Amino acid sequence: MSAVVIIKLGLWLLCKRVGHVRLQESKADDSIGGPSVPDTPYYVDSTLEALSLDHWNDMLSNAVAAIALLFAIGNEKLWILDPIGAIIISTYIIVSRSLRFTFCTKLY
């Protein structure tokens, strides 16, 4: 299981490096006198962004499962850590995807 975590970490880093984040220059219209818009980050390829997020989430869930397994092997009373970790990881994924969706919809 630790090999999967390491492989997913490597794939996440690869996707981040290949689809590196760039800053899109703001198009502030000074003739109107409106406020300037800060530069917004974007990925070169949205597919690489999705793969990067998928690898990150897989790595986190596998790492939490591996840690819970190690604790449960050491002490049978700690079996509860696995479902607690799953709830925490699921909540993290839901919140991070919701925030990303909200951010992306505000850009358009």
C-alpha cells in the first residue's frame, strides 16, 4: 500500500510539473476607471489539472488507510480509525471539489 502512495505522489508531482500553473494577466480597463483584477492562476491543460487532483486524492485516501491499518495491527481497539479516516478524507474531497467548482464558476 505504501508503494501505491509513493507512485501516486510521483504521478501528482509529474502532472503538476507538466501542467504547471501560469498566471493569466488581468485585463483591467483603465479607461473606465474600474478596479484592477488580480492575476488568476490557470493550468495549461485542464485534463492534467483533473488528473493531478485525482492522484492527490488517491494518495491521501491510501495514506490514511495505510496508517489506520498500522494502528489496527498494533492494537485491535483502534479499528475505529479506518472509518474515521475515511469520513475525514471524504469530507476533504467534497469540500475541496466544491470550492474548486465555486472558484471556476466565478471565473466565467
